[in-house]
Amino acid sequence: MARSPSPKNAGRLLHTAWTSIIVDIEAGRRRRMESLFPPESLPARFVYSFARGFFMSETNRWGVATLTLHAGSEDVPGRSVSPAIFQTSTYRWHHVQDGLALSSQEAPTEFYARWGHPNGRQMETIVAALEGTQAALATSSGAAAMTLALVPWVGPGDHVVLGRTIYGETRNLVSRILGRFGVRHTIVDSPDSAAYESAIEAATRVIVTETPANPTLDCVDIAALAKLAHAHGARLVVDSTFATPVNTRPAALGADAVVHSATKYLAGHSDVVAGVLATDSEAISRAWDYLRITGPVLGPFDAWLVTRGLRTLELRMARHNANALAVARLLEKHSAVARVHYPGLTSHPAHALARRQMKGFGGMLSVELHGGEQAGLKFASRLRLFVPATSLGGVESLVQFPATLARITEQERLASGIEPGLVRLSVGCENEADLLEDVDQALAS
Ligand SMILES: Cc1ncc(COP(=O)(O)O)c(C=O)c1O
């Protein structure tokens, strides 16, 4: 979020202005570097890490774990190492006249908590640093983050292109809510870039995609879609909830905006509902205007929980990546299994793309058994360590049946590639051997 310095503190104001200029320059430089040296090939990786040392500031050189532990720590007033929680809705002014100056700032952190607060600011600073975007905006849920990514950019007569498999409420947002205000949309019928291209119209303003997608694990080529979107004057919005910035950084590949359900991996402990939008400063300004007016803010304690979760994001993702790959490989070899959807398997149709675009393949997978729905139900209900529950991305493993969830029609479900027997696993951070034993016993006939 653009900073909002206090008029009482000229030194801080200058520091703030200077910092945001540096952040903007660094973000642009980093994007240019990454388009010159995409991290696919070994020589490119060597050149990249060498060049990084020369051209990037400390913050831009830091790895994920360092960023999550140190970025934004100066944003929270006070000297405590664990940030204080600013559980207040409003802030005392020095003089009653200060209200005018504070209320005319963008996202002041010490005015009124719907406008911003220190805990939200810290979370936003960390996420923007992780995603390599100019700014970020914390929201009360992932659904709210998607709403703020889209609403400021479309109006009557505009058109939105949606990925084949997309979170159900994102589809509902576009079809049922934006549709009421005259926004049209097309849902593509395949994850291939060509399908997106043929859906684009002159009035297309935004392409919305999800990769890997929930729950089919479809992967789309972010760099190709970004080029396509920009060639047609549209924006590319990527829901990167499944990937996390540990595995994929969509902005570095050209995406204009990145959306997360922070409820999932970013917070990581199934104890908070939260979202975040990471994008350029102008888009954040527009999103903040809608946030202030419509009110889907994240409370201070919830922002604090996300910030605490972020501190172990890289550690957790390494474990999620390894555990899910092991479970996927076990499932694929089993005679009871018809199909495993996991981008880390060579059998996944977009495995080559996933290798290019992802550092690890994530903790989510889905599986279809011979014997369809009944066999899937039996398998899911025999699992002992995988808790039957909705949501995903927490440290504990979860299992669910996407076809049994309400809110999308059967026709929409089938068009999204969700078979009735599809079982979705959110593979947690338990010990790998225990998870494998559990899956194995649940498959035994
Ligand atoms: C991929 C994806 N995006 C967005 C959302 C919405 O997030 P939230 O529940 O935090 O609003 C979800 C929720 O399951 C999701 O799986």
C-alpha cells in the first residue's frame, strides 16, 4: 500500500517518499532482469545470481525466508520483536484539526482501521516483497481480494475472459455480480493459451486465471497469457493461491495482478480467513478506494496471524512440495488409481510448463479411482490423517470431494473438468512416511 506519512513528522515523510521511489525502481529493475534472464536454464541462473549481487538492493536480494522475517518490520511502531497487535478501531489525534489531514491521505495506518492499520501494512509489505510488486493490499478474504482486483477495471459493455477451472466464487463474481452491471464474460474450454486467445474480444479488459487451478491442477502459461493480454490492451490477473510466491512469482512472468486466498498457504494454520492483492501502485490505489468504500478490510489480529504464518512460509512449502510429490507418486503407481492430477508428475499434461514456471509443485493434488464416485468415497472415508474438511493449505492434511460442494452447477462442474469421483487432497506437513502409510491403507481393498 502506498505509504501515508504523518504531517507531524517531516523526517519520516521524506524517508517514506524516498523508500517508495526506491521500491518502484527496484521492482522495475527486477522485472527487467527476470525477463532478460528467465530462471529456466542453468547458465541463465548463474548469470542471474551473479547480476543480482551487482544490481539489486538488499531487500531484492533477500530470499523468501529472510523477506518474511524482516521485510516490513519497520512498519510496525514499537520495539517488540514479535509485532504488537493494534487492536483498535481508531487512533488518537494530537489536535482535533489533524483529522482533516489524516482523512485526506491514502491508506493512513493510524486514522481509522477501515482505512488501514500497522498490522495490515506489515503484511502488505511482506507480500509485495515476496511477489515483487510495487504494493499489496490486505483484504478480509481471498474472495474480497479477487473482487478488488476486478471491479475497478470493468464497466458496462466490458468483457472478461475466465480460465476453464477457476474457483467457483470467482466465476460467480464475474457471472452473477459483474454480469448484473453489464460485464460480459467467456469461460475458455482448455488451459491452453490458444483457447484464451480465441476468447478475447475487442472489449476484453481482464483475463483471470488460476494456476495450478482448483481442483483439477490445470496449469496455464503465465508468460504467454501476459503477452496475449497486453497485446490486446487487457490485464492479466492470476490467482496464485495454490502456487504461493515460493513456487511461482506471476508478476515476474508478466502478470499485472496476483491474488491470494491468504486463508490457505500464506497463513498456513487453518485459523484465519484472509486475502491479499499484489499489484502495481496505481491498481492498489484504485483497489484501496473500493476497499474504503465497501469495507472488506482485514482486522488487525487476522493480519497479525497471516504475518506470523508468513514467517514459516518457505519452510512449510518445502515440506508441502515434498510430501505431495511423494503421495502423488504412490497414488500413480497403485492399481486402484485411474488418474492423478499433480503438476510434478511427468504424466501431467503441463509438466514441462510447470517445471519452467514453478520452483516446487505445491501441496495440492487430486485423484480419480477406478470405480468412480463410490471408490473415491470409500478411499476418502478410510483416510485417517487427512481430515475431511473444506479449505486447504494448512499444516494438517485435508481431504474433500469437490463434486459434492454446492454453489456451482453440475454443468459448470463438468465443464471445469471436475469428475464426480475426483478426490482432492491438501497434503500437509506431517511426516512423509505416515502420510504414505495412511494413503496406502486407505487404498487397500
Ligand atoms: C484458489 C482459490 N482462490 C480463492 C479462494 C477464496 O478464498 P477465501 O475463502 O479466503 O475467500 C479459494 C477458497 O477456497 C481458493 O481455493
